[in-house]
Amino acid sequence: MAKHIADTEAGGAISLVAVEGGGSICGHAFIKNVNRVGAVSMLGWARHLILKLMGRSPRPRLGIGLAVSTRGTGLSRELLNHLINDARKMRLTKIALGVHKVNTTARALYEQMGFEIVGELSQQDRNDSHEMELDLR
């Protein structure tokens, strides 16, 4: 696995890229908004508003994606472990993610890693999602 840490305009990010033996990218995971927890991009304004209405502040957000050929190999867990360790080193206290309710495999992994469901988000033409958080303290 190759690791890349980069700053982004939205306040910083931890970004990991998994590379297969032949050099092709097979997975990517990130935590965005790691430097300015309150920073909100234009695309994140709706989520920010929903969280505020729910009485919670925006958290650094985690995202992950894998090539279909690598699913079930433990790569997600490996990427998550690296991200969580990096987040702790940066002294983040919580990270959040959204997962579609129909994605029970991912939700089970997140729960095994210590994430807890803290709310639900529903959007008219999309799958309903669980909002999950991990306390890093």
C-alpha cells in the first residue's frame, strides 16, 4: 500500500491509496476537514445544516472505496486501521461517516471498528443513510 498525506483547500485531509502489485490503484480512503473541524465546503452545506439541527457539530469525515476485485480481502479494515491511527496521531477526537442502510457489510465493519450509529439521514431520491461516529479518545 502506498500512503499519501495531502492538504486540501477545505482544511486538510489524510488520504490513503492502496496499490496492487502491478501498480494499479485498487482502493482509496480519506478523512477530510482534519485541520479546521468547523470548515464546510459548498457541497457539504446541507449535511452541516442537518447536523446543526440535530444538535451536533460537523466532524472530520471518513470515506472509502475499493475495486470490486478487492472486496472481502481485508483491505477495507487495513485502510481504516491506518486512517484511525493517523487521526489519533493528529489528535482528532472524533470522525464521522455516512453509510447507506442497504450496505450492511460496510456497516458491520464500521461497527466492528468501533463506530456507532448516531443518527439517520434521508434524502428524497437516494438511499437512506446511517450517520456513524467513532470516538478516538
